[in-house]
Amino acid sequence: MDACAAVEREVDRVLLKFGGISEHADRVLREIILHIENLKKELEDAPSDHELTPEQINILKEAMTKVKETVHHLATDHRDLHSTVSKVGKAIDRNFIADFAATCREDVFANSGKIQLLNEVICQHFYRQGLQDVADELALESGVKTDAACREPFVELNHILDCLKKRNLDPALGWAEQHRNSLEAQNSSLEFKLHRLRFIGLLQEGPARQEQAINYARSYFNQFVGKHEKEIQILMGMFLYLPKGITSSPYSYLLDPEMWIEIYEVFTRDACALLGLSVDSPLAVCVNAGCTALPALLNIKQVMLQRQVTGIWNGKDELPIEIDLGNERRYHSVFACPILRQQSTESNPPMKLICGHVISRDALNKLSNGNKMKCPYCPVEQTPADARLIYF
């Protein structure tokens, strides 16, 4: 935190100085432009055969000198600003460790197959962000094969999300109606929330839209009464306060702009679930997880170098310390063997016995006596070959 605060102070100095220089430059340039325009107007109004007097010549020379001095002062200010900006980089180098290579492995992308996989992940990230031109160019240069089936869902979803940012509900409503059965199967409330926003928008326009709002509610809310009866009753209560204005009513919270942020997030989540995609792109998840883990990894690496125990960091499938990435970065249940008290790994996965109890593969091997074994939790005898690998 101290390192971040030190860099932030340097950034604040840059912003303060930039603001002062910008304000000064705008004022000086406006004055010079006004002065030059006045001189130009006087010259245009003069007769065509008019000769400049010595005083007028001096005025023009003074104007040219002033312009040159102003340009010189602005260039000096720019150099001073560049010097202040360079101090930010020095503060970063002084307060942060730049040797990130100490925490990486060079063999991760050692072969062409892994590099190709990385390019595919980057392409998918660009498609998800709506940067189709960038993704197509990367796919062309890297040899990644993409088809229309991969691109079209992202194009449509990004178009709908852009419309939601502009508070245009029509594309999202059309998409929700088209996929109504699938959304209902995953217990989604997306379509109701979209109609709710449209209904609230009608009421916000005042009593003149009351009849239209009533007709809209009759047309669309009947299908949602089973799941959203309470919310519909609340929406109907807004009519009582329509003549005096909803903004001063108990229902004013329904006008909060957060409602639009919520619908944006709900649409993203439900649409990704419908397409079998994660809400966040795999590339973004990896980068965010790496940024979270990097400070702890750098610290432990420094400690290991000081104590000359670098050999501990040799495992290829696990880190030397536990790093908590938060609940939002936990995607799988963790199985701990009740016999050995160890978490399962790829080399030591959970195994289901025929009696239904689950232990780790190492525990299974330890309990086996030739071709026979007895479950440690019940008296069922069985053979180790009957155990089946399971996934959580």
C-alpha cells in the first residue's frame, strides 16, 4: 500500500501540473488568436492601395514576436511536464519489483500447440469484447481456424449489450422472447425484468402515458404472475402516485439508474449460461488471477532466495504457498480424503467404492490387500478394481 501511495503522489503532481499548463496555454492562445484576428480585420478593411505606416509595421512585428515568445514558453512548459511524467516511471521502478520473470516458467508455451491454444483464447476474448476486426486479423496471422458459428453469438450479444447501454430495450426483448423456453428452463427472470423496465419508462413520462402503461401491463405481465406476483403488485401501486410524480413516492427506488446496471449484468449472465459460456472470458480470468497472486508469489520468491531454499519451488502442478483468489474465483468443489486428510489432485483423484463411500486413490491403494479390501466406513468387502473415478 505504501508503494501504491508513493506512486499515486507522483501521479497527482503530474495531473496538477498538467491542469495548470493546460489552463495557461488555453488562455494565452485565446488572447493571441483574438489579437491576430483583429489585426487581420484591420488589414482587410484598409484600401487596396494602402501602405503600412511605421507604427503599423511595429505593431505587426510586436505581434510576431509575441507569438514566437508564446510558442517558446509553451515548449518549455511541455519539457517541464515531460520531466514530471518521467518521475512517475522512476517512482514505479523504485517502489515495485520489476523482475516478474522470477515467478514464471519458460516451458509453459514451449511448443506450437500451446501457442496455438493461447492464440485461440485471445481470439475468443476479442470476439467477446466485440472487437471482431482485431480477432479476425489475429486469426488470419496466427493461423487460428474460426467459423461463423463462433463469431455470430458474440456479435449478437455485443449488439444487444450496446443497445442496453443506450437504454434501448427492443433487441434484448426480442432475444428474450426468441429464447423464452430455454430461459424458463434455467429459471431466468430476464424477460420479466426487461418488461418491468419498459413499464417503468412509460410511467416516468407522466399521466399522459397512463393508459398506454395499463395496456402494456395487461399485455405482458399476465404470463409472469406465477413467479413475480409480488413485484407486479408493487408496479401496479405506482399508478396511485402517478398524478403527483413517482420521484417523490415510496416507489422512487424503482427509478434508480442501478436498475439498468442490473439488467445489463442479468442479460450477460443468462445469455452466457444459455450459450454454455462463462460470464468472464478465460483470458480475463487468468490475467486477474495472476495479478492477484503475483505480489504473494514475488514475496515468497524473495524469501526463498534469501534462505537458499529455491529447490522447494519445483512442483509443476501446484504453487509453494496457498493463494486465496476470493469466492468469485472458486469454480470447483474440493474433495479431501477422509482417510489421509489430503485434498485430491489429478494424480490422486477421488474414487467411489461400490458401497457409495468415497476415498482418494492413495488411500485405496493403502487399504488394498491383494485383490481384496474392506471399506473403512462399512463392512462391505470388495475388490479395488470395482472402484470408479468420480469428478466433483
